[in-house]
Amino acid sequence: MARRERGSTRPSGDDRQDAILATAESLLAHRSLGDISIEDLARGAGISRPSFYSYFSSKDEVVIELLARVIDEVEGALAGLPGEVSSDPADRWRKSISAFVDVFTKHEAVAETAIAARLHNPEIQALWARSMQSWVDYTTKVITSERKRGAALDGIPAHDLAVALNLMNERVLSASFSRERPAIDRTVVVDVMLGIWMRSIYGSSAEK
């Protein structure tokens, strides 16, 4: 983005786009996407309705951009983890699971909206599928590495196990975000999922 002249207060295009996204995430915390109008988004961003269409073609496109940024945040957190599992595998997997849980909890309204919208929006579905595949690939790589060093159990193919575990995480968090019943209490959700991951990968609990 070009540097502004000193003293300039005119917002740049990026600033306006960010303002639309911030407005959308704020409104989604209290209202459904269907209850939010283009006028609401434009007003919150301090622009006109016609100006909104200079940045996004629809409300769904706003959700796509919000979800893409959340996914980038998760992947950035995972990229910051060590490539190899340490002498404490439970700690390594806790950090991996927590990276996912923490970011999606921070952006709960975006996650809940995207999970619902993907059922009727192929672009959101495709974006979510690509992100799930990247997390499955990451998990598969680590499980394979743990098996090679003799720490993890053989048995279910690593990729299939990675798919099952990641889909479990997705469903558990989806139930939590949408306040379904039954659902796992958020204060223990990481502990519960970690215990299942550890038993599935190593045949032991997280505490061992």
C-alpha cells in the first residue's frame, strides 16, 4: 500500500476494505448474515452503497474474505510450531489443536457464518475444503513422522486417521459455535479433543 502524505486523512482503498470487513465481523456477532444489509456494511465502513461494490460484489464475498483471513491466521500459527515433535508429543499436539481452536474462537462469528454459508455457497465450500485438506496434510505428515520414529501406533492409514481427527475437531467446534446440544463445554474442549488424538495416534492418554 502506498505511503500516505503527512497529514492526509483520506482513507485508502485498503482501509475502506478493512473497514467493511471489520463492520461485517462486528455485526455478525449479534445478527445473522441474512439480517445484515449492504447498507449496514457501507454505513459502518463510512462509505456509500455504490462504493461498497468497488470492493465486494456481495455479502457472501465479504464472508469469503473474512474466512480466508481467519484461515491464514490459523496456518500462520501452525507454521510457527517446530517441524519435529519434541520429547513431549502431548504438548506439541495441544499447541496444534489450540492454534485452530483459539483462532476460530476469536473469530467465532465468522466461523459460525461460514459453516452455515458453505452449504449453499460453492466458493465458501471450496475455500473451507482447501483449508481442511491443508490441515489434514499437516496432520498426516506429523503422524507419519511419529510412526517412523517408533512413537506412534501403526494401524489406520495416517491420512485416513488425519481426516477423521480433523473432521471430529470441525464438528465439535461447529456444535459449540452454533450452541447445539449436546456440545462439549468450551473450557475443556481442547483437553477432550487432545485426549482422543493422543489415544488414536499413540494408544495412550494425553497425561502419559
